[in-house]
Amino acid sequence: MDEKHVVTCFLKRWDGKVLIMKRSEKVGTYRGKWGGVAGYLENEPLKQAYKEIEEETGLKKEDVELIKEGKPVEVIDENLGRKWIVHPFLFYVKNPQIRIDWEHTEIKWIEPKEIKNLPTVPGLYDAWESVSEK
């Protein structure tokens, strides 16, 4: 089984809601599904997280504050024949002015428990649980 490492970043604003983003038809996997800010791991995980946040939301490192780095989550996708190793992060967003890029078509700020009720990328709620402040 093919194994890929990715980062998934949850951005949280002042009212406790988190950002989810709907994946566009232009991405390679999980088109039309909701996810966090995410990308393939090409670097040290935290450095990759900051890179993805800037690319996908327009927010710079100084616009966010790391709250927690979660334990990696293993997600098996039998259809793709792939094992994803998700490195989750939770960031506080100081100024939630989001500018989405081509990878997404829509954003929502939701209560974290709502993740379970949406069509998401595989393992998104498990990744959330890895960083949630229970």
C-alpha cells in the first residue's frame, strides 16, 4: 500500500469555530469534499503547515499562533490503495480574513462537532480529535 505523509491544519477563530474548506475540481484527490488547510509533507511538518496556510488562505506566520501539534493519525483509503499519515495542527487565527486559492471553492467557519456531519476528506474528524482541546 502506498504511504503518503500530509499536514492538516485547523484554524480556529475567537468564537471557537474552525475553518473548513471545500476542495475544488482541480485538486488530485477528494474533489468536492471538505477539509482543513492541507498539503503533502515536503518539509519538517510545522514548516510545511505554515507554508500551506499561506498558500491556501493568504495568512502569514504572524497572522496565526500555534496552539497544538497533534500525534500523527493513520488513515487508510482502500479505494486509492493508500495509507495517509496525517500530521495535524491547531492554530489560533488573529485576523480571520481568508483569501482562498485554486485548491478550494468555498469556506465555512463551523463548530468542530459539525465536522462529523459533513462529507469530508477521510479521517478529518480523527485529525481534529488529535488536536482538540478537550
